[in-house]
Amino acid sequence: MKKIDQKTLEKFAKEKNIDKNKVEKIAEGYKNKSEDELIDELVKIGKNLKGKDLRTFRRKVGMVFQSFNLVTRTTVINNVLTSRVPDMPFYKSMIGVFSKEDKVIALEALDKVGILDKAYVRADQLSGGQQQRVALARTLAQKPEIILADEPVAALDPITATQVMDDFKRINEEMKISVLINIHHVDLALKYATRVIGIKAGEIVYDGPSNMVDSEILKQIYGRELAADELMEA
């Protein structure tokens, strides 16, 4: 069976009226599988998975948001452990009893983002960058096949943003987890991404290697010169 082709994806999404964002989610997570396997997965999404099937699918997709969505009045490790709840028996989740294995997974996730020493500190005592790393550790503890990040550094200063982007890069390269980031800071996108998808008015105007993006392509995407606040280093 032939491997996945981008044009096939776009055509399929249009024919089946499946949201293009969902297509990208599945494509990244199944990039090493055949086109037939991918199409089967997209059909399931198009038919609106429900119940157990939907929950199982969602476990494959980790999310990181601009807002950290932490429970700030509890410890860092407790925040990370929340990602283990869907895999726990109901009675244990109700009383918050986590297994030794779950705690090890949470601590390992914190270690991977460099804040293991903050495991038993309350989340509201951390800086913004540290809180975003807790959110990333929580996603890693979920053991996803793909991570989707929505403006993950928009609320951070340039130095902290670079540190968080370094984390994403390391996770992608060392853990072999696909990372799909929605970001408006062009300089960071070009520095860290291997592939860039530029969208204008709901249409893809560029899809290719980041090292091929030049000023002309950026003008096609934005339709103008970039504003200063669209560059993190500005």
C-alpha cells in the first residue's frame, strides 16, 4: 500500500467535509502508516466517534494551551497525575489514589521538562514558564502519539518562550512524538519547525520546509509586511 500523500489528504477532507485541522492531527500521528490506514481513521472521525471509541482516540492526542489550565492550589505532581485519571478504575479516581507506576510516570515527565525539583511545590508558586512546563509534563504523562499546542508561548517572555520551544524540540527528536504547533511568532516557527503550513483566509497558501520560507512567501501568507509584535525577538 502506498504511503500518505498530502494532496490525497486535502482531497479526502474536502470530499468528506472533514475539518482540515482534524486531518492534520491524524496525519501527523499516522505519518508512518499507509494511506488506507489513515483514511480508515479519518472516516471514524468523520462519523463522530462516541463513548469508549472517542475516549480511546482522545488519549492519543495531547493538548497544550496558551492558558496553562492548572489547579494552582495543589502540587505540581498532582496536576501532572490528572492525565492518568482516564486510565484508572473509577473508584480510585474518585478518591485520588494513584498507583506507584502512575507516580513514576508523572515524575519522569517532570524530569523531561527540567522541573523535577518542583514536583511537590504548589503550582501557584511557579513562574509562567514553569507552569507551562507543568502543562507540558501533564501532556507527556498521558503518553500521546501527537501533541497539539495552541499558542503555547504567547503569554511568555522571549527567554522563557525559547526554553519552552526547546522542550518541544527535544520531545519531538528524543521521544519521537509529532508536535503540531499553532503559532504567530514567525521567527520561532522558522527556527524550530521542520515544516510550516501557512494559512490565509482559511486556505493553505504554503506547505513545505521551514528553510524554504522567505519574505515573498511570508507576504503571500500575511498579505503585508509583518508587524513588530509578530516577531518574538522584536
